[in-house]
Amino acid sequence: MIHCFLLLACQLAETDSEKLAPFRIAFWDYALHMSSYQADEHYRAVRGGEQIVEHRALYVYFEHGNPQLSQTEFRLPPDDRFIFFKRLRSARREDRELLELRNIDDEWTAHAPDATNLSFLIPNFPFLNRLKVDSFQFAFEENPLEDPNGKLMRFSGAGDSSGLLVINAAGKLHLFKQWVPLEEPAGATMVVELQYDQSESGIVYLASAQRYATLASEELWRESWHWQDPRTIRPSMSLGKTLDPQQTIDIELLLALSHQVAEYDRNLADVTALETRTMRVVEKGRPRHRTVISEFSVIPLDRSPNERVELRIPSSVDGKSVKSQDDLIDLMSQDFADRRDEIARINAYSDQFDLGGSPHGFVLNQAPCFNDELLGLFDHHMEEQVLDERNFVVITSVQVRGRGLIGGGLLAFRPRMVTYVDDTGTITRVETTFDMMAPYRTRVVIDYARNHEGLVFPTKIDYALYRGSQIDESKTYEYGPFRRIQAIVETEVHTKNQGKD
């Protein structure tokens, strides 16, 4: 039975936001503590009330250290577990681990062609995402039937889908269930259900999953997965027997930073500042220098108003005034084919006096490793430091899951971010390093400060492109105080007697 409920406000009320917080903490506590492990899997498929498929497998969730490979869940015949680890050890020595992981999963698919090979371990819960939460409606219950000692949250979103999430008395994930309308057959509904359990060491893991479809109270088909005896896969590839104890992570601090990043994203629109770019580029072994002063703005795209772009209007190059207003008028008076065409033309105009490459988007993103879309892709390590007699929490975040897409649409390998949080809980610096195509590596350091309106903006960006240990390009972006772009409206009032004696 699908539960229906109403929410009177379009946006999440503050009281409901407080009720949502324990569910956010429970999900991230689960996602951030999950690491490589294996379990015994039992799969069963039923259609028309009759069992048609049953398989047993060794299920492996493996963080293989290469975020470019998005797949992390693998299956293989249960009697091949030792062969599996032997092959991985051999592949690692030959630097072909990625290829071997794909081969192993392809072999399992050939071994069990009629089994559905899905990824369940870390599901996408958009109703907990700070940037998407306003698209959902919520209702909350204490002591639900699903867990009399826990809490329940119901949600509904686009496409008439709805669901519930239950946490137990300890604030750990207990049950997720969702109802999704199906196009075929018309009027049918698919139900997805995930059940969680907890190891002796306190780690929450996925214990079972099932999907089934119903039409007019009649079940059409059902698939179910059950996992037993989860145990750690240690870095040495030895077979652990229990999941490791949880690493201490301040989940509430991470979620507070996630909120801060979301607020930064919301506030960074229609703002302007004076920008000074100091560039040094090595070409054919000889360095070249240039300084460009521009009016810097963040503006919405005409072709996609919900997206923003950085616009630079150059005013001087190496101390000499330049006139670019006519080019700007020509640019803005043209019709753009689409959003990509608009971005490309604005970037080309902004970069017309640049040396070397022209990275974009660093201002638009504060610390993408805390964004709700990416938070679970990183391993976060926290420590306290005293710098210049000030107390900081320093968080080192290294990507261990998913693809290497980071802020600004820049495709990077193995991004590593170091974030400095002062004693007021404000992000003051983000240092990002990441590999590009060998032998290139990039490092970006951004310093932040609050303006007179209390909003956080960048004050300085240091960008360096390394080829091995040599710096091929370096650029420093310095900003005057950011302010809102003010629209000037002039109005003329004409009266009937105007122009008469």
C-alpha cells in the first residue's frame, strides 16, 4: 500500500529540517564508514508466484583506489574467492588492476546470465540532498510499526514516487522502501526495499534487498538478495573475519560544512569584484609574465538561467588600458545556439589576454568534497591544528569512490582536498591537488573571507600546473571585495502640461 501525505509549505519548514537531521546523520554515518568488504550472497527471482532463478555468489565491495572506475560492486562464483584475490594481487603488480576487476565481473555475468547484477551498497538518496530537498514533501513518525523504538520519515517526489526511511533507536539505518510507478505494464508499481543490519564492531551494512512489481494487488515478479557473514577485505588482500571498527568521523561537522557549501552555492549569484590576474607561463624553456586587471562577475546563463558563469571584462594588460566594451556588446547581442555555445563564447571573451591555459569555475565551487552529491565519494580524515596562534580543524579528503569529476566540470584523477575550518566553523582555505594526463598535476589553493554582508567569498586563488616537479604555469587571482550587482533603472515621467508655457 502506498502511503500518501500532504505538506502545506513548498519548502522544508525549519522544524521539519530539524526532524530530517537524524536521517541525514544516519545515512552519512553509514556511507562514510563503508570500506572494502565481502559477504556471501543469495539471489532469487520469482515470476508469477514460481521461482525461476536462484544463485549463490561471493559478493565483493572493493574500493580499488581508482576513482575513474565507477563500479565498486562485484560478484563471482562462491568457490573462487581465493582465485579472486590471487588475480588481484597479480594484476596490481602489473598495474592492470582496473582491467582485471572488469574481467572478473564479466566472467560472473557469463556464469549467471539470468541474474540481475545491480549496485545497492550506497544508494542515491536525493531526498537527503541539501540542493534537492525542497523538491520533496515529508512527514515524520515516532515509534513506527517498522521499528517501535525508532523513527520514520516518509517522502514523496516527482513522478508520483514515494517512500520511507527508518532509523533505529541508536540512530542507525534500519529500512529504506520506495514505490515507483512503472510505464509497462500501465498502472503497475515497483517496490524497492533495503534492510540494514549492524556488525559486532558497530558498522552498518546492507543485509538484504528486494524489488518486486504489483498490479491491482497482484504480484508480477520479485527479485531478492540476501547477504550473510560480512567480513573485511584488508589492504593486504587477506580474508578478514569481521568488519573493522569504525573510524572516528565528526559526521555533524561534515554536514555543517555541507550546509555551508550549499549556502555558498546559493549566495554566489549576481556578484561582482575587481580581479587581478598575475600569470607566469614557461614556453620553450622561457618564462613569460602578464598581469590582467578585470571586472569580474558571476552571472546567470541566458540559455540556462539556473546555471552561472564567470565573466571577466578586461580593463588593463600589463598596466596598459584596453577597450573591450564593444566586443562585450557584440558578444551579448548575439544569439547563442545553446548553453554550451554561450559558455564557450563567454570564456573565450574572458580569456582573450590570458597566457597558457585558462581554468574556469574555481570561484563557483567552494569545497566540492562536502557537496551532498560528492560527500560519500571521499575518505575524510580530521585533525586539530594551531596555525598563527589560531585553532583550526583540518580535514583531508581523498576520493576513493566514483569518477574523478570535481568542481567546475574539471575531470581529474585522484583529487585530494585539504580544508581549513576556523574556530567559528567557517571554511577559510581549500587546497586541492589532482593528477591530470601524465605527467601533469594541478594544485589550487583558495583563501576565503566574509564580506560586510556576512557572506563568504574568495579573496585569493593560487593555481599551478606541474609537469613532473617543474611548474609550467602559475596564476594568482586576487579579488577586491565582492558586492551585489545593482541594476540601475531610470524612469522618465511625462505630464500633460510638459512643454507648455
